[in-house]
Amino acid sequence: MIVRTKNRTTVPPALNLYTPAEAAAILNVSLRTLQKWLAMGDIPFTRLGPGARLIRIRADDLMKFVERGTQRKP
């Protein structure tokens, strides 16, 4: 359940969403490298917020990327 207060929205921890900066830190790569992988479709992401400007990456998708390695799709 998403809880909204006057100035803040709290997302339940079960969703495990990461910002691009957090995901880059987890993968130990630069933000630019992560952005390239997102643009190429190597890691799925979701756009949120007004104008869909916020990018979030599900923990499950990040772990799947790690499990298959950094190989690009054929």
C-alpha cells in the first residue's frame, strides 16, 4: 500500500525500487554506463511522477541483469 502524506509519498519496501544512481552504485559502474544500458534496453526501468521524468529500476530486474552478466541481447 502506498501511503501519501501532505508532502511525501512512502513506497512499501516490497517494491524495492532503485534510482539510477543507487543502481549504478550497486553494480559498481558509473551513472553514464548505467544510463547507456537503460537506453539500450539491457535493464528494464519504469518512469514515474509528473511527466514520467523519474526513472526507477526494480531490484528483481537489476538482479536478473547481474545473473545473466553484462552480455547484450542478440
